[in-house]
Amino acid sequence: MTRAIAGLGFTQIVGWGTTYLMPSVLGRDLQRDLGLSPELVFAGITVMFAISAVCSPRVGKIVDRLGARSLMATGSLVYALSLAGLASAQGPVSYFACWAVMGIGSAMALSMPSSIAVVQIAGPRGRQAIALLTIAGGFASSVFWPITGVLEAAIGWRTTLLAFAALHLLACAPIHWLILPRRPPTHPAAGTATAPASAGVPPEQAERIFLLLAITLSFGAFVFTGVQLQMIEMLRELGHPPASALLLASLIGPSQVGIRIFELLFGHRYSIMRSAVFGSLMLPVGLGLALAAGHLFAVALVVIVTYGMSNGLKAVQRATLPLALFGRAQFGAYMGRLALPQGVVAAIAPPIMAAVLHRFGTAGALWLCFGFATISLVAMILLAQRGRAVR
């Protein structure tokens, strides 16, 4: 299990760092050389999320049936192809076409199939394995933002993207092929996460519980995805100087990783439902504080920490909740179904947040996010009431 988590942790850092996080560093070069506006540059991420969401239900079923090795290795090759193509892009059409191909690669080789794969390998220790995997993924920005900046300055953005393509081709694809089993391993049913899940989720309530889970994760995903790219600007509009805004925003990562480490070390001592409700509660609490007194540095610090904690827990729970509620047998299928609404929301959140910020300012954006975070919390509380037996 340790070998698989280490390998998948590396490929997840590379996957997030070379795709979702890449325009944050190379965005100005892409604008200048391809004649794109800033909105169009980041719209590539929207295309990637949308295509990935559409592909995810099918991918989840395939991983359930056949395992993740061939699929994730192929996904790395698709990533390499899309990044090499992006290095040769000449305008909007080729730019967005490459992001669409990148969306296919994301569905095959990013967070969803890696979570399914690690659960298949870890068996009863699936919750701890997912926590470890998300801890590794939390370092993507810390690793790839500076790497991308250094490479861009030394060899230019096009050659940087070619280097990223080579990294997927020569490192990630072999890692997926070598560390993942040919077929999904089997584990004894007794004493595993499947047993309590079936006790907590009667078959006649499965679809209602799935709907609540989809609602709480999707509304939370809107807040996390929409705010993440606008956090520094929102803090500045609340009255914080640029240096303070950057310092505060930089604390999101440590808050996320810190709560994931706590979940890894102590998660076995409390119910996953308690953890899920706590994580959902932190989000509206933090946003409410931002609305009340976000201009104060101490309050803004609490806001950032609660936001990071909530985001960090939700990243773990996106995989552990379906596992606990529905068991391992159809884990991939449920993960794929859940990825569709979450992916669509992640795709539309950035442009909606940008439009709300432009028209109504930071206060309007915070009220929108507070409303969505409250809906996510209510759905999670209802879910917890129906899954009381789930550990």
C-alpha cells in the first residue's frame, strides 16, 4: 500500500501542477502569444473540468471492473499529448482543443481514479490511504508554482509545457503501470468498511442518500473552486494590503494539509459523519465572519484557516464518504456519478464568481458563497442523520 500511495501521490502532484495550477504562472505568456484575454486563458480550466465530468461516470465503472492500471497509464499518455499540443498552440481554437483533451486525461488519471485505485489496494484501511493521498496532493502548488516559474524564465513557456509532457510520458505513465495491480485486488468482507456502510445505508434509502451526498459535495465544490482563484483579490477588496492578502492566502495550503494530517492520525477515533458535519460547518462560519468583519486581519486569519480546514476535509470526504456509505463493491461507480455534478459545478464556478465580483463586489460574492455553503451544511446534516451507523 505504501508503494502505491507514494507513486500515486507523485503523479497527483504532477497532474494538478501541470494542468489546473499551470495557468496561474504561465497565464501572461499565454495571453501575449496566443492573443487571449485573461478570462479566456482560465476558461481552459473550465473546459477541462467539464469534459472530465462528462467522462467520469464511465471511468468509475471501468475502474470498478478492470482496475486502474491500464486506464491511468493511458491517461498519462493523453496528458502528454495534450500538453505537447498546447506547447504548439497558435490561437483560441487549438488552445481550447488541447484543454478538452486534457479533460479526458484528467478523468483517466487524476483524483477520482487514483482514489478508487488506492481504496482497492488498501481495503479496510481505505480511509487512511485516501487521507495520505490527499496530503500529498496538497503540496502541488508548493512544488509546481516555483518549478513552473523557474522553467518559464529559463526555457520559455512552450518548452516548459514540452517538459511537462515528457514528465507525464516518462515518469507518470510508467509509475501507473508498475505500481498498480493488473486487476482489482480482493479483500475479506468481514470487518471492513463495507459492513458498517451496509448497516448504515439500507438499500431502499441508497438513492436518497446519494442525492444528499451529491448536493453537499457539489454546493461545497462551487465555493471551493470559485473562491480559490479569487481569494487574493477578495482579500484586497476587503481592505487588506497586497502583501497581507498574499500572506493570508498562502495559509490556505498549510490549513488544508494540517487538517488532513489530523484526520490521518486521529480519524479512527471518531465517526466520519462527525468529521463531515464539522468540515461543512466550518465553511459558512468562516464566510459569515468574513461578511461581518473580514477587513480585520485577525478575523481574516480565522476565515482563511476555517476555509482551508473545510476544504481539506472535503477533499478527503469526497472519497471516504461514498466508501463508508456504499462500500467498496461499487465504489468506482458511485465516485463516477458524484464526479459528474461536482465537475460541472467546478467548471461553471470560476466564471460565475468572476461575474458576481465584477457586478456586486466582494460582498455579493461572499453572500452567494455563504448561501451555497449553508445549503451544503444542511444537506450534510440530513445525510448524517440517515447514516448514523456509519463509522
